[in-house]
Amino acid sequence: MKVQSTSPLPKRIQLKRARGWRKPEGSVVITRSSRYGNPFKIGDPGPDGTPMTREEVCRRFECEALPNISAADMEFLRGRDVVCFCKLEDMCHGDILLRRANQETHSSELCTGNPVPQDEVDVEH
Ligand SMILES: [Zn+2]
């Protein structure tokens, strides 16, 4: 079985506040202020009222926010690196965006059997 790889898989880059730091050319910022941001915040109360963990906000992003990102926006991400404040060793919704933008995968196994009512999702604030 031969695997031909012409370009390296896009990766996540940590956004730095250091003076003079610039994001690499072609990369896409996916912080909360962007259209790719995660509306769910670590520490905010989750569905059961307890503060959400990093893992939880990432899962909710994948299950509840990601479906609201347009196909065109996902297409735009394809082949591009993403830039977020998260440390690279931390779980980040950017990893989910990368995976989804660069593979033809659809609903995650994580999301099945764990429905969350859509009317509880407020992406405006
Ligand atoms: Zn992040």
C-alpha cells in the first residue's frame, strides 16, 4: 500500500501575544472572536450546572457549534493551519476544526446518544 503525501497535514499553531509575532502566512485564526471560535467557555456552567471542562467545551463545540459553521467556511480551512491561544498540548476546538476540515468525516461518535436541546444553545453571546 502506497501513501503519497504531497503536502504536510495542516496543524495547530499557538497564538502568541509577543510583540512582533505574526501568524504564519496562510494560517487562520480561530479564537473566540473569529467565526470559527468556540462559543462554549471552560468554567461556564454546563447542562448539568457544573463548570465545564476543556474536554467538555470541545465536545460541545463539535456537537453543537460545528454544525453551524457553513460548508464554505469549512472549505476555506481545508489545507490551512489554524491559530489559537491554546497550548499545543491542550485539547482545543481547533483540533476538531482541523480534523473536520481535512477529512470527510461527519457526525462524531461523541455526539450520538447524547443529544442537547438546540434551544439551549445561545451562540450570540
Ligand atoms: Zn483553542
